[in-house]
Amino acid sequence: MILEHKSLQFFGKQFFEKRVVKSLLMAVLFIGQLSGQQLIDGEKMEVLEYQVVVQNSHEAVLQALSAFGSVSKFHTAIDDSMALNGTDEQANLGAEREVQIPDGINNIIHKERIVTFIEGVYYTYEVYESENFPTRKMRITYGVRLDEKGRTILFGKTFYKLNNAINTRFLKRKLKRFGMDSLLAYKYYIETGEKNTDIKILRKRYQKEDHENNPDYIAVSH
């Protein structure tokens, strides 16, 4: 009887442990599924993240990112840009700009304002007015860091919510493309000094390097 009781305790413990492990795994999976969303000002928004290795210094990346109002002078994924409301062209808290993003027949026009600025690290701007794109709410972050290998990493994040659930879902691919194109444009300019190179050339060049597992290039989006 004692042996039988101990056996029941043993199997009961195993069953309990399996249930706990299963619950933990389910929790991890659930968290993973939610990792593409984040609360911004109490509102759930989708999140896209991108990063590239840049063959130049931390300071060179910051210098390129600082060109907030004048970014179209070198950035191939932006047709035109200008500082707004008397703010400086340089990136700083409160700086505003208007950008025109090529998208077929009609450019997307965004008016944007920097709402977070951490010197030497990153800034975040909000899109406070949008034309030719169903933006309800959008914030975009650009920054620079070093990875564990000491490489310079340029990163971007897009937090967005469009005017309805259908657009939020089906325009995700387009927003991913916008985000990666932007980083590739920055990367090429920072590495070569060449301005406004055709984005199709950059896509072809860097996709080839990525597929060849070039250790000096990373592109991650999810």
C-alpha cells in the first residue's frame, strides 16, 4: 500500500510538472505572438523592426540621421523633404518636417514631429498628418548601436495603426518594404557617400549579399 501510494505520488508529480511545462510553453508562444504589437498611449499598435550593419562609425550614422528636414538631399526613398513651422533641419526634440514618399502615381505625404530624442542613441517621430495613405497613428524610430561583435547597427522601428483592421493587416508588407528601403538608403549613403541611388539597385545589391550570407550585412524584419 505504501509503495502504491508513493507510485501515485510520483506519477502525480510527473503529470503536474508536464502540465506546468506545457503551460509555460503556451505562455511563451502567446507572448511571441504578441511581440508584434505594443501599447502606445494606451492604444494597441503593430510593430515592425529592421536593422542593418553599416560599414562605418557610430558617429557617421548619427550624422546621417541628424539630417531630419533635409533628408531628401541624399535619401533615395524620399522624393522631397522640408523643415516645418520654423524648426531646424537638424534632428532634435520638437523638430518638424514634411516628406514625400514615392508610391506609384501619388506620393505619400507625411507631416512629422520628433517626440523623443536621446542624443547619440535614437529619436522617434510621430506622423501627425498624412495624405494618400490610410494612417490613423504612426511613430517611427531610428537609432544606432553596437552589436556583440562591435559592428555598427542602424536600426528602425515602425509603430502603426491604420484606419481600419483590413488595411492594418494587408498593408503590412508595404510598410515593411518602406522600412527596409529606408535603412538600405541610409546604409548606402553612409558607406559610400553616393546620394539618391536608385532603390532598385540597392535592393538587388543588398539582397544578393544577404543571400550569400555575407557576415558584414544583416537585414531583419518581423
